[in-house]
Amino acid sequence: MPMPATNVLSPAASKPATRAASTTMQALFAILFGALIIGVAGFSHIEAVHNAAHDTRHSNAFPCH
């Protein structure tokens, strides 16, 4: 009885898709983490957190108001 033909991917063949997915996930998490930091620092009711973010923006020559 003949063996059925199967499509088996070698690890090398699946690597580009894995690398692309990994890069996409890293970018997505970086964007979400950045939005979280900006949201927390920008809308924080704790004055020290807001002032630290405010001073950091000015020290990097980034206008904030």
C-alpha cells in the first residue's frame, strides 16, 4: 500500500513566517506599551508622575503645550 503524500515543512521553510510574526508582535506590543506609558503619565493625577513626564518631554526638545 503506497504512503499518502503529505506536505511537510522543514524548520527552515517555516522560519520566515515565524520571524515576520515575531517582528509584528514585537512592534504591536511596543506600540501598546508606549500608548500605556503616555496615557498613564499624561493623565496621571499623581503630580510627581505627570511632572516627571513633562520635564522629560522638555529635556528632549519635544513640545507638550
